[in-house]
Amino acid sequence: MRRSLSILLLLLTTAASIQAQQRLVTPDVRAAMERISADSLLRHARALAHDSLGGRGTGTAGERGAAAYIASELARAGIRPAGDDSTWFQHFPLHGSIPLPESRLSVINDGTERELELWEDYVLYKTGAQTFLPQPLRLVFVGYGIIAPEFDYNDYYNMDVEDAIVVFLSGEPRSQDADYFNGSWPTIYSIPEMKQRVALSRGARGSITIPLPRDDQGLIWQDWRRMFSFEDVRLPITVPGHLSLLLRRDLCDFLFAGSGQSLQDVLRMDSTNTVRSFPLQSRARFSGVFRQRDFLSANVVGLLEGQDPLLRDSYIVLSAHYDHLGRGPAMNGDSIYNGFVDNALGTAAVLELARVLAASDVTLRRSIIFLLVTGEEKGLLGSQYYCRNPVFPLHRTTANLNVDGLAIIDTFDDVVGVGAEFSTLQTHLLRIAYELGLAVSDLPPEVDIQDAFSSSDQIAFAQVGIPSILIMEGRQYRNLPDDQGFRQFIEWGKTHYHRPSDDPQQSVNPDAVRQHAAVLLAYLAGLANTYEPPQWVTGARYINARLQSLAEER
């Protein structure tokens, strides 16, 4: 409520002061918005999501074909190549690994050894040689596997886990208090990778996650199998991993046998917020067999130079990921995960904005970097590589506008700025929305704020200090009553997201697609023409990274 009131006050203040400010949506920007073509957007998206590209999996021929298509369209638009050696491409190395059925996981308890089967009984978060544990190691239950000093919470307190395998529950403690684990909103501590890193830092050799019923969100084991069946791809400089797996909940009683507590006891502890850590009597070992490879992938980078002699050497990154999942387990006889909305449409928006801005009369003071990254679906690999090896200096890069999907259901009367609250990009969004006759809304309570900001490439730019935002449509759809449109949005996520059915054959509203792209153009052009660069708000966790970048002129 406090945050909603703050945004309302900011909106009213912005509305009152806009009359005294120079408008950002100028006549030339509005003319450019009118030139955005739904046909062009959908043509690009259908080409990128065509079966012939096989789902654009990282390190596949389909990914390379998509990159070539993007480069050719940027060239046709008149954008300058800005990759390696004046090409379109920023190449970088990756390592891929996928576990094979010959892998062996054994759990030993009270002299009985039970061998578990990959895919049927467990799935692996991480793969590769670092997961090899040939000798049985003791297991220790560590609650949720969380250390959160600001909440005075430590599942590892007085627990010796060195050279052990830790077992923890998914998620985090229940809370209705906004000052304790963000109330009903999940925090960063609930993210599996965070828990795995904490385990590694405490000297553990591996981790086993038990999925809580309240975290299942309707998933059955077949869904977990499908999600984990794709190749594990990482940058060569990734922090060392360790054995980390997700175990079927109905097999977990064997882990707790002899400990004095059963799985049902632990689940009751979770329901009453009384979870505590304790040693187990069981041990486990793992010997993995993997198919591995090393290969190159590429980001596609283009530049539209600004026209202000003082500001053209400062940059705004317009980004989208062009990769998707590739081929995977068949669903309804279809094994190609085309990724039409996620993110052929987002890539199409970048291409369309490049075409329109390069050919229009819009004056852009700052330069625009058109960055199409790969490896997003594997952990934001392309954006992380770019941020560690920027083509243009980070300290001169003022903002990132990331595009991950476009509105497909209906035209809309409000927008949501994911991550806007961390910086003055919020004020800029309020100004642009006001001039376009749109409202600015909070993320709906059904959507996790932290996860929304950290689940796509905008977080990679934020982590190196660049104010970042992703702009979505809100839930005020123009032609659908009440929350019918939002319910359709949620249903799309359940039935099409990361499934083969996210393909060019699905129903898409071309007017909604076009409107969303037009809003992005107005926001981007306005941002390029403001003299004051965006700043992190006081207390934002990304301020120090920005200060370091500026100090080092990196």
C-alpha cells in the first residue's frame, strides 16, 4: 500500500510538472511510432521461430541461422556493425554438458544401499566432472539451506557440513511480515543457485533439494524431467560447481530413516515455521557420465550513432535474447521449442525499432546499441559475457532497456516497469506513459517482483551498475472485461511458456504487438534525448557497481 501511494504521488507530481518540461514524445517521435508495422514485427518473429531453425538452441545450427538473419536485417536497416573486428558478432566460448543414463546415484542407510535412476528419481542442476563423489558422504539436513543475516536467520548454525552432502527444502520460511523474508514475496535466498553457493561456501561437497508441496505450482514429476532435460551450458569462467540435484519427494523418506524425524515431520515443521537442521544417518555417492562439448556462440551487436556532439559518446543498450530451448522432450508429438513469444517477438521488436529509428527524422542525442544476446535460457550467458567484455565502455552506458516478449492478448491502458523502482527510470516511465495517455501500475501480486527482475538479461546490466528496465503491458486491457485479459496471460504462461506450443501458429493480437513496440520506441527515444542520465535510487544494491565503473572508467 505504501509503495502504491508513493507511485501515485510521484505520478501526480510528474503530471503537474510535465507542462513546464519539454515533452519527450515529440511530433517526430509520434511519427516514428506510427511507422511501426505489425506485419514487419510478425514477419521477423515467424522467421526466427520457424521450425527450420529448430528452436534456436544455444550452440546449434538454428542459433547460428538466427544470428545471421538478425545481422542481415540490421544491415538492411542501416545500422552499423559493432562486433568483433567490425563484424556483427561478438563471439565467446561456452561449455555444454548433458548427463547420460549410465550415471549412478546411490543412497546408503543402515547397511542398505539404494540406487536411484536419473530422470526417474532425480534430475541434476549441474553437470560435469566436478560432481564426481565416488566415496559415500554423510548427509546433513539444513532446513531451507539459507543464511540471511539481515533476518537473523541461519540454517547452518552449529552444523558441521564440511565434506558432507546437504539436504534442504525448496523455497524459504513462510512469512506474512514484509520485514521478514519480504512477506509473501520470495527473496533471492529462495533461488536454487544461491542455496548451492551457500552450501559450497560452507565446505559441502554437494546438495539435494526436496521440492516442497507449496512450491510445486501444479508441477508433476514429468514437468521437472522436461525442464531439466536440456543441455547444461555455461561460460568457462563460471564459479566452480558441485553435485546439486532435485530428488522426487516421494523417495525422500529413505534419506530421513533413522534420524528421529521423517519427511512428514519436516513438512509439518515447514507448515508451522519450526524447521530446524539435524544430521541424517544416510550417506550418498555419485558417479556421473556426461556427453560434453566446447563451442563458440555469438551476440549480435549494432550501433546507431547519436547526433549530439556532447552526448553521442554515451550509450543506451536496447537488448533482447534471440536464443530459445532448441529441441527437447516431445509434447503432443512436437519436440521443437520454437520460442515465438519468448523471445522471437522481443527480437523482432529490436529489429523493428532499429529499422524505424534509422529511417526516421527522430533526433537521438545519445547513441543506441542494438544488442541481441544468446544463452539467456542457459543463465543469461550472452548478457553476462557482454557486461564482462563490453564493446562500448560501461561507464558511458547510461541505461539498458531489455525486451523479453511483447503483448499478445489485447491493446492496453497501463504498463509495468520491471525494475523501474530501483532507479530514476521510474520517473522517465511515468513521464512517457503520461504523454501517451497510459497509466503505470505495479506488478500484479501474482508475479514475483524479485524473480521478474532477475529472470532476464536486464539483471546482468544492473549487476555491473547500469540502470535497467523491462517494460510489460499491465492488466488494464481495452477490450476485455475485468481481469479476463490477465487471466489469459497467466493461462498462457501455464500452457505455452517454455513448451513447443509457443510457436507461430498460436493466436496473437497484432494491434497489441504493435502498441507495445511503439511504447518501447517512445521510451527509448525519450531516454536517448534526456540530458540527465538515469541514476540508482538511494539504497539500491547496484549503486556501488556503478560507482566502481565510473571510478575505473571501465
